[in-house]
Amino acid sequence: MAKSLNKAMLIGNLGKDPELRYTTSGIAVATFSLATSDSWKDQEGNMQERTEWHNIVAWRKLAEICGEWLKKGKRVYIEGRIQNRSYDDKNTGQKRYITEIVADNMIMLDGGGGRAATQDNSGATQTPAEPTIPASPEDDLPF
């Protein structure tokens, strides 16, 4: 079978504080909404804007980081995969469908110093150290 790609990259603002929960087996899961906006001029020259809302789910250590550091209104970069799932609505008994982004990378774009958190396939989360910047451009030349 040929390889395929399921990747979503979003930059937007949190619609609410992340909701951090734990499964019965103790695994952390954070859920929150992310708003992305698009603007354009219509045929009459008026500015139009459309906002899309995305459901984000983060697991394990990345979920804990999101729960601790992300707040409503903060600008963030989320990278992950698109997932569709269904569930039974407890109030109506009807089957509901939801599309969500399962995050495996998050970068805070305002506040928090631009820190990033990445979760690999094993569930381990890495938060890289701040990059080092050479004192002068000549310090970085290979000759």
C-alpha cells in the first residue's frame, strides 16, 4: 500500500482555556478550540472575514503542558493529524460526528517565550532548549 499523509498545521487563537482530564488509566488528555481567520475583499471592495473553529486534542505530557500554559485568546501553532470520530449524544441518544486535530506539536506564539512542545509516536514529549545565537556572524562561519 502506498504511503499517505494526514497533517494539519494551524496558527490561531484559543477560544477557551484547555480542559485537562485524565482517562481511567491515568493518561492526560486536553481539549480546546482554536480559531483561524481568513479575510478578503468582496466584489464591491468590502473587507470580509471568516473564522473557522477547530477542535484540538492533545494527549499525555503535551496535554499537561497545554493545560498549564495555554489560556483563552493566546496565539498558538498546532501541528497534528485530522481525525474523525463518532459518539452517542447522552441527551438525545443520537450518533454525533466530530472532526478534530490530534496535536503532536505545539508552539506558543505570544507569551511563554515562544516555547515549543513536541510529542513523538511513543508519547514522549520534548521541550527543546532555547536556541543559542552566535556572538557575531563570523563565529558561525565554517572557514
